[in-house]
Amino acid sequence: METEHAPILSMEKLTMSYSGTPVLKGVNLEVESGQVIGYIGPNGAGKSTTVRILLGLQQGYGGTARLFGENIKTSGIAYKRRIGYVPETAEVYDMLTAREYLVFTGGCYGLDAVKAEKKGQQLMNQFGLANVFDTRLSSFSKGMRQKVLIIASLLHNPDLLFFDEPLSGLDANSVLVFKEILAKLAETGKTVFYSSHIMDVVEKISDRIVLLYDGQIAADGSFEELNAQNKEGSLEDLFNQLTGFHQHAQIAEDFVSLVEEV
């Protein structure tokens, strides 16, 4: 049973291995309501594995994962109705129209079809997509699809949101709108677990940044706190410093040298 002061999300000694190779090596984390968490790390650090576990899509892990105060191994699947998710790479049903897709998605979360349709249309209008509500998704650009996926993740008014590279394909104006949406959602008490490789965006939208490196949490705090500890100028610099990656300039120079060879 969720208690008033229980963290909305917690991981205790979370471990996961694939074919004997450890990916998560004892992750401990607590997240309170209303926080925007920037969850970052190099490829292979275990970010996607963490999210898959929390979504109930990954079995065979060690340790404990709790959402809304309950152990997800034993709580059943009801908690999933309180979650919204935009994966990094998502497949949509191309032969459906946006209307049909949003009604279907809303139904998966228990929304009445009439309510899902009305709310979906209103949110599409806000994103400037009113004229394609009855158009098949197969004709949508990447950015348009991404907007539909974002709408689908919010349609049922979830308490906890997982966004994995949600800005992929969005134009500059839509990025600005989405950043504001995240801030407003947090103000209403919703929690956002945001994963991205775009460091300047993570730096600007997150009130707490968690860096996962080699299957463990290497840093946890606000950007100001982390920056004060490490004396770096930007989140990208901080990321490179904490992960020990300093070869980017040399690699770029060598790469361009090869390009210029005749």
C-alpha cells in the first residue's frame, strides 16, 4: 500500500546480468514526487535495462524495485496504469489513423473510447496536428510520430513518466513547448524520469541528474551541486570527466584527417 511519504520510485541493490555479464551492479536510488530526473550515462551503462525493469518488461533481475511504494515483483500490473512511457525507438501501427491509435492506446490504459478520442484530439490540436487526426500514421514524419507518441504517453494522466530521447525528430519550436510541458507536469506533482544523450537539454530541464556508469551510480545531484564538486563548465564536460572520456577532440581530429585524404 502506498504511504504518504513513500518515494514514488526506488531501487535497492538492483542487479542484472545478460549471459553472465553484469550490466547493473547494485543500483540504489530513491525518487520523490514532482522531480524531473535526468538519467544519463554512456551506451551500455544500463540505462535502458533500468527502465525496462521499472516498466515490468525485464525479468531475472536481483534486488528490489518499488513503484508507488510497492514491490513490482509482487504488486501485480495495476501500477502500469499510472505510468506513461515514450521509448527511444517505438513502432506504431502504421495502418491506423492518429485517432484510431490514440483510442486504442487509451483503451490499453482503461480509458473510455469516447474520452480517449476527445482528449486525443484536443492534445493533437495543441501540438498543431488538428488536420491529420484522421490521417494514417504511415504518412507521418518522424517528428509528427513523436508527437503522437508523447500524446499517447500522457493520455491517461499518469503520475510517473519515462521518456527515452523524447525530442527525437521534433522541430525547434516543439522542443521549446515540450520543455515547458515537462516543467508544468512537475509542478502538478508528476515525476519525470528522463533519459537522453543531449546533455544541454538534460542540464536545462532536470532538477536532479543521475549518472549511471559501468552499472553503478557515479553521480547524483542537481547540476549546480555536481558542477561544484567537479569544477566543470557544462554537463557534457562533467559527463566526460566523470566517465573518464577525454579522447573526443583527438578522435574528431583523426576522423577529419581521414576524410580529407585523397
